[in-house]
Amino acid sequence: MMRQNNLFEETRENQAKKISGLTYISDFITQAVEKELIDIIDQQAWLSDLKRRVQHYGWKYDYTARRISGDLKLGELPQWVNDYAKLLYEKNIFPKIPDQVIVNEYLPSQGISPHIDCVPCFDEHIASLSLGSPCVMDFIHPQTNEKASVLLEPRSLILLSGEARYLWKHSISSRKTDTYNGESFRRGRRLSMTFRNVIVEGDA
Ligand SMILES: O=C(O)CCC(=O)C(=O)O
């Protein structure tokens, strides 16, 4: 298993290297914190705007219009979310404390189609914390069609800035089994917390 883990890591590093502005941090949180976060998330109300369930904090993102405006402000981030938003700032991962977080729930066979996060809605830095099942995130360069795949392990943090944020599209395939480095594994339930800073329409 140790050898397999090293191989996963090696493959991930090689894949991530293709994309400028992509950083992967394994074990960003402990198992105890992961469990605590999953428990708290499961006590909150879910939105069913999409095929997968989501929770929005700080600001509601309008998926249909692909926009955020002043009237979509929900309020301050709740304490349990803000603790990790602050941590991202304190660790110099974000230049400002993130003020918007979306929790995504992916059941096996659920994914997210290739996209670039809304450019006029959110600042450059985006981070996603993975909880629960591992899954593969795919990247595609829209001009060259070059591809890269990064295995997102539970408790890891993936950071997108620069070309990873503005140029490459990212996605998670809608499937029940992922294959990475020749190894197949069945997906379980994955939750992610994606941290962003909102750009409000009309602000200079
Ligand atoms: O689940 C993730 O890690 C990524 C989520 C994502 O791409 C998004 O919400 O736009």
C-alpha cells in the first residue's frame, strides 16, 4: 500500500506540474477534523438547485445566471466555516480571508462538468478542501486539449490560481469508479468545501 501511495503521489505531482498555478496539499486537516466537518455539514440545510446537493455560505451563487450580486449576500460565514477561511489567510494561501464557501456533495456517479469558475464573480484564488471519498479531478486546456488528472484524496486542499484558475477547465466525471495510475477504486460519498472571495457587481 505504501508503494501504491508513493506511485499515486508521483503521478499526481507529474500531472499537477503540467498546470501552472495548481497546488495540491495533502493532509491539510486531520482525520478528527474531517469527521467533525462532515458531522457539522450533515446538520445543515441542503439546497437542491443542481443534480448534486449544495450548501452556500456568505453569498449565494446563481448557477443559472452565473453571477453574484449584492442581493445574494447571505451574511457572515458561520463560525465553523470561518475558522477554515481564516486559516487559509493565516497560512498565506489566500491574500484575503475568503468570504464565500460552497459545500458540494457528490454521491457515487455524481460529478461536475468542465468549467472555469465565474471570472467576474470571484477573485483569483480558489481552494477546495476534500472530505470523504477520494476522486479524480480532470483538467483540460481549452486551446491545446492537453489533459491532466489529479487524485484528490480526503483531507487534501487543492488551490487554483493563475492559469489553473483562468485557463484550464476542471471537472469531476459522473462515474462510480475512478482509475488512477492503473488502479481502480469505487467512489464513496465525497464532500468538498470550496473557498472563494466574491467580487461584487458595481464595486471598483
Ligand atoms: O468539488 C470540488 O472539489 C470542486 C468544486 C467545483 O469545481 C466548483 O464548485 O466549481
